[in-house]
Amino acid sequence: MAAPEAWRARSCWFCEVAAATTMEATSREAAPAKSSASGPSAPPALFELCGRAVSAHMGVLESGVWALPGPILQSILPLLNIYYLERIEETALKKGLSTQAIWRRLWDELMKTRPSSLESVTCWRAKFMEAFFSHVLRGTIDVSSDKRLCDQRFSPLLHSSRHVRQLTICNMLQGATELVAEPNRRVLETLASSLHTLKFRHLLFSDVAAQQSLRQLLHQLIHHGAVSQVSLYSWPVPESALFILILTMSAGFWQPGPGSLPCRLCGEASRGRAPSRDEGSLLLGSRRPRRDAAERCAAALMATRRKSEVKQMPRAVPPTRVTRRSTQESLTIGGTDSKLYLPATSYEASGTKQPSAPAAASSASSSTSSKRAPASSASQPKPLKRFKRAAGKKGPRTRQGSGAESEDLYDFVFIVAGEKEDGEEMEIGEVACGALDGSDPSCLGLPALEASQRFRSISTLELFTVPLSTEAALTLCHLLSSWVSLESLTLSYNGLGSNIFRLLDSLRALSGQAGCRLRALHLSDLFSPLPILELTRAIVRALPLLRVLSIRVDHPSQRDNPAVPENAGPPGHIVGDEEIPENCLEQLEMGFPRGAQPAPLLCSVLKASGSLQQLSLDSATFASPQDFGLVLQTLKEHNLSLKRLSFHDMNLADCQSEVLFLLKNLTLQEITFSFCRLFEKRPVQFLPEMVAAMKGNSTLKGLRLPGNRLGNAGLLALADVFSEDSSSSLCQLDISSNCIKPDGLLEFAKRLERWGRGAFGHLRLFQNWLDQDAVTAREAIRRLRATCHVVSDSWDSTQAFADYVSTM
């Protein structure tokens, strides 16, 4: 290899040749056409050869290349590998050059995936480098397979890490071990400052080593980094230990695992300090003394026993053996002389005769409880409620050694009397939280966190399709009750069930914390023990400072069953006609299950939401058009700030007068009627009335009518909104999925031209029958683009035969 001096001389030669070639090519372009008829000449090939030589020796010539004129540099950029192309970005921008097209071509050729149509890519360089980092980390790309990716002078992970804003960990935590390894220390430090979102997808069961690596990774990225959002996706059978680890670390708790090295970033002072008073109360979920919490828990359980004794149940069942998953998963409450243990997982009951050791332990615990509550010592044994095991914890438990069974017993065995038939089951949360109205999370048997230190926590938590067992739900609710840094919470299809009451209690406790920042809540599930409107009322009462609430329930609740009492549910949840205090809701989205919804309950929420700016109702059904009119009247009187109103999948065929009332009386900026069967009845009479109402509405700027079977006749009637005598300021129109044919669209375009209407914004034409006459459709779109921005697609209209028959 030549000396640096020789390379510098060669660099000057390359630059001189390139400059001369560029000047010659420019002069040729300016020459008469006859001179270009002779075909391409040799200098461009020489210029390309020089450019490749320069790019191959960028390690020596980099500073000289940066100083090249813009026209020369523009021709060299496509020849550079990704490392030098990334490094030269700032210099290229200063010279007025863009590398976006080069990065886009690299994406198409190397990543071989097409971005989502919903994604708007603002920087292809950042997108490429972020994806490149993930592929290298997971080992799904071979950097040696392409010279554009391979350069011995650069580390692929380190060079691309500063562009990573979002990192996804999949399956068995691949990549976590590599990132915390000592050779990648600088990579992890760079990620700590650049990474904002951490996602987990399709996690599987992992070993202890992988979890320990994940613990260190989360500590670095969350506690000492800039990660503000953690999202979990598609985890059908969550591993409890791993799930709780992710939750507690996201909430800011840090406790080094066994055998792990101390964190060098924490410092000696941070590692040696004890939790503060506020942290201690946070760990317990209450600011009251610990002994008081223990006494309250025991008193509530004893009260439950006394209540059952009054009913004098004559029959009894053999004592139930209650076992414990792990002695490390119990929370000790109280002083040194009294300990109260509640399980962190679920209990397991057996109807078999108990051995002598458990019986002795049970009697000992009974004597202990008699000291606390003498009035209950003379009571007769009552039937026991059995507890079912958490989902995914099947199979018999194995015992080793003669003393294993006695060591696995609780110091305190709660015998809860009940009235249910033999064989009926309930979960431990129904005892602990039901007895205490869910007001004291300190007795929920959560993993001990008192030895943990408190660090920075995330602000956004998202759980998508992650079933929550009782243990996981208790842990989540326990952490939520004091997670003051949390700003947005998404719980989507987690199978909460009755745990929704614990969630409401934890949200209510969080709202009472000083500095609570929770402003957005997204909740969706298949079922809910509370009807959706009662659940919405309970949420807005618990979180009066909430700004965004999105709630969806796919199937009706058990409350719709007449056999279920109207006031069912644990004490403390909100039902009935209690008035809702004023709240700060600005955006409310509700997805309803089938069945008519009580309009007064919805109106009570709307009346309390005076700051509401956006309302979306999906699949809402009302008993009569009058109920729908009552909702619209409430919006007119109490929601003066409302700007956007959306109805989706609602049958409004019989609510045409209410729709006209909406268009005439509400000062909205955008209205959406999506698949609402709006023109199914009386279209000839209703369309002119609707157009007349819109012509007099000067505030409406956006109208979305997808899936309403508008047809050609309806589209031509709608064109009158843009006539000369109209005061409408409509600038966005969505007529997708409306059985519109090319000839009708062409006539619509001609009418807009005839009235001389200027550009009115956006027109969406997705999934219409424009493929029936491609020539006419192209002509119509060409004319429309002179007045608006048209967005369409190449949809196969044969899929809509049923809609065609219905409009014949």
C-alpha cells in the first residue's frame, strides 16, 4: 500500500480528472444537438472509474472528498458504502445535496421490504440505519455479503446505533445478551441516549441468564437512558417472572439480580442508600404505617368470617390445604412479632384429608388469629371457598424431602367462610381486594420491592394481546397506583375480567397522587364485567384530569343478563345515576358491543366533558331515533368546543332528521359517517335536504362518507355543495366505498369545472368501481386534480357484487 503522501497526490489527480470530466460533460450538453448525435464518449467512463477508486480508498481520501465541489461530490455519493455515506451527510447538506434517494434505493435493494402505506418516511437514512442495526443484532443479515455493508474500519452496531429510536426484542430475548456484553459497552451507551421506544414481540419462555441480561439492559436504557415508552405485543402465555421484571423495571425499580456486577453508573452513594420515606410508602402503595395496613387486612378478613357465621351454615367441608408458590413471592407486613403472608400467585385447594403437619400449622395459625380477634375464636368451622390456579400453571406440584410440605405452608392460613355450592371456585383477589374494597394494595401479596432502589421510569406503557393473570394484574395495579410519571396507558385485549375493579381502584389512587401525569388511557377487551357506559363513567370519575379516553368492549357484559343484580360489583365502583364531576376530556372514543345503549348514561358523560373536542362512536345502537337525538341535543348544549364528530358502523337509516339537526346546529369542523347506511332509505328526498343543510354550514371543512352506497346519483347531488350560491367551506371529502362508476365521477369533475370552484383540498376515492372503464376514470381524475388532491387506488370492483345488487 502506498504512503499517505502518494494517496494525497493521487487524490488530487482523481479530483482533477473528475473536474475536467465534469466540465467536458457540461460543455457537451450545451453544444448543438448534432454534436451529441455521435453517441457517448469515453470521459464519463473515466470519471466513473475515478469515482470508484476514490470511494475504495475513503479511509485516506475522506477529508479531500469532503472538500470537492458539489457537482463532483454528487456523482461520488452513490458509490460510497453506508458508513461513509452516513458520515458525509452533513457535508452534502451544506453543499445543497440530498442523499434521500440513495438511501431509498439501498432500502429497496438490501432490506427488500416495502414500508407500510400508512407510514410517512421523513428520513430514509435514519430508517435504513435503524433497520440495519436490528438485523445485525439479531443476525438476520450478513454484512460480508455486500461490499456496501462491509468495512473493516467500522463496527456496524456502533455506527448505526445513534440512529436507533425504536428497538424490538423478540422471541427468546435475542440481542439482550449481546448488548450488555463488554465489547458492546459503547453501543449500549449510545443507545441509552438515542433510544426512545422499546418493544417486545412474541416473547417465549427464557432462561435465567437471558432474564439477567434483560435486567441489565432495561436498567441501562430506562433508568440511565432516554427510553420513555415500553410496548408488549402478542404474548399468548406470558411468563410471570419475565412479565413482572419488565413491569417493575419500567416503573423505575432496580434490584440487581443474584451474582450480577454492580452498576458502574449508579455510583457508590446510589448503590448504598436506603429507600426514602416516599419510596417506601410507594412500594407499599400507601402512606400509612405498615402495621396499620396489616391490622386493617386482618380485621377485614375476620369481618368476612363473622358475616358468614351469622348465616349459620350447618354443613362443613374438610380443611383446605393452601400452598405457596415461593417463599420469596410473599410480602411481609407488620412488625417482627406478627407476619401476614398473602400469595403472589394463585392458591391450590385439595379436598383430600390433610396430613398431620398441615393440620398442626393450621391450628397454630388459628390460635394466632384468635389473639387478634377474640370474638371469632369460638366460631365453628365453615365451608371453604376453593381457589383456582392461574392460567398456564397446570400440572401437579412436586415435593422433595419429608419437610418440603411443612416448609411450603404459610405462617397464616386464611379460612374464608362462604355460601357457594361445593366445587365453586374463586380467585384470591376476590378475598383480598374484595374484603378491603381494593383500597389497600399493600396486602395483595406482591413481590417484595423494599430492597429496590427507585430510578427514572417510562411515561408510556402499552400492552397489546397480553393476557393478564391474577398475579400479573395485581402487580400492574400495585405499580400503577403510584406511577406518577406515567402519561399514557394502553391495555388492549388483556382479559382483565373482574380485575377491572382493581384497575379502577389503582387509577383512583394514582389520580390522588401529587404530580400525577396520566392524560391518555386506551382500554379495549373482549368482555367487561361492567357495561361500557358504566365503565366509562367510573374511569372519568377516577381520572378527572384525563385528556384522551379510548374504550372498546366487543361483547356485552354479564350485566345485560337479568339474573345479575343491577348493583353487582365490589364496593367502591361507580354505578347508577350518580352525577359525574366536571372533567378535562378532550378526546373520547368508544366502541360498543351489540345491543341498545342507554342514552342518558352517555349524555351524563358528555355533560361532564365540557372541554370535549373530538367524539367517536363505533357500533353504537340506541333504542330509538329519539335517543340518538337526545345525544345530539346534549352535544349542542354542553359541548360547545366539539370540532370532530365520528360515527362508524351505526344504522342511521331511520335517523335522517337527526342528521339534518346535526348539520344545521352543531358548529363542527369535521363529520364522519362511516358505513352508517345513511342513504339506504328515502335517498331522493334526503339527499337534497342534506345538501341544503351543508350549503348553509360555513364551519364544516371535512366530510367523510365512506361505505354509505352513495352511487353516481348521490355523488352528482353532492356536487351542488360546491356551487356558486353555497357558503360551504368544505375542503376535504371522502367518498370511498360508495359504488361510484367512472362516468359519474367524470360528470362530477365537469360540474366542479363549470362552477369554477377553486382547489378545495383532498378527495379520497378508495374502493370504488373505477376499474370498469379505465379510460374514463383516468380522464375524470385528470380533471379533478386541477381542483383538488385526489387519492385513489386500483381496486377490483368484482369484490363488491353484493353492494352492486343492493343499489340496482
